[in-house]
Amino acid sequence: MKTYSDYRAAARETLDGRWNEVAVMAFIVIILAVLLDVVPSLCMDPTNSWALGLSGMSTVIAVLLIGPLEYAMYNVLLSMKRDTLEDTPLASMVQMFTKDWNRYVVAMVLITIIVFIAALFTLGILGIILAYAYKMVPYLLRDYPELSAKEAMKMSREMMKGYKWDLFVLDLTFIGWFFLSILTFGIGFFWLTPYICAAEAHFYDDLKAEVIEEE
């Protein structure tokens, strides 16, 4: 496995000349997530059944739309890393979203439930651990179309044994960029998000070669 600085450098090389293209993907995913979170909150009134219905609807849309779009974005960055992207990042994200939508949804729902329950009873600690255990699921669903969501989750847990801390620390190395993005009123996240995803894509391919392909 590479060093953390090597992964960041590899991610920048992957995104070289295409930063604004991938920022469009992140913009769509982030803005949709913000709208689904902010709008129901502004309208929320515990005594108003319409407001409660709006909140419930936003949750359903997040599950059916935001999660699968995010998974598709991860895999666009993986294609860019492998130099196999055949269309623009945005068009490719839409294609991957429609192609594997049902598997993405099932995986995201299962992971969300498991992580939430684990976090609820362990002050968030086990939830974080499990979230990293399932980090490879989107990529595995793409590389192994024969896998079900549950099978991809099991495979991700096996792959990440002994590597969860490495990926966690890799994410932490972006903390400076995270605070800078906050100072730009969140605009910087449109570029930071694909930067992190690209580094993770490199991490996944290295992990896959080390754990799976060497077996």
C-alpha cells in the first residue's frame, strides 16, 4: 500500500485537467442532500401533518436518489483512476446510477441501518468502525455485478480487516482542506469531495490487488 501523501498525489494526477468536471458531480449530490435536509427543517412543525409528511418524503428521496448517486460518483472516480471513462463524468454518473440503482439502494439501506444501530448503542464508536468496514461496497458492486448487496458487504468487511485505520487516517489527512472548504461557505466541498473519492479509488484498487488478486 502507498503512503498517504502518495494517495493524495495519485488522486491529483487522476483529476488533473478535469477538476471542474468532477466538481459538477459533487455539486449535484451535495446540493440535493442539502435541499433535502434544509427544506423539511424549515417547514417542520410537530403539529403539522403536512410538514411531517414532507420530512418523511425527504428521507425516502435521500435513500432512492442521493445514496445511489453518491455510489455512482465513487465509481466514476474509479473509472477515471483506471483511465476507462468513456463519457463525461456527469454522464457516466447518470449511467452508473441507472444501471445499478437497485443494488445501490439495497446496500445503502442495509449499511445505514447497521451503522445507525451500532452507533446508537456504542456512542458512535462502533458505527464509525462499521462505516469503514463497508467503504468498499460501491466499488465491489461495480467490479462484481454477480454479487448481491449482502455479498458485497461481506466481501468489503473481509477486505477491510486490518485496513480500516489506514483509510480512516487517509481521510484525516484532508482535514486542512475540510476547514478551508468551510471558510468558502461550503463551495470548496465541490472540489474536495471528488479529491477524497479519487484517493479512495486508488486505495481500493491497491487493496483489491493485495487482498483479492494475490489469493
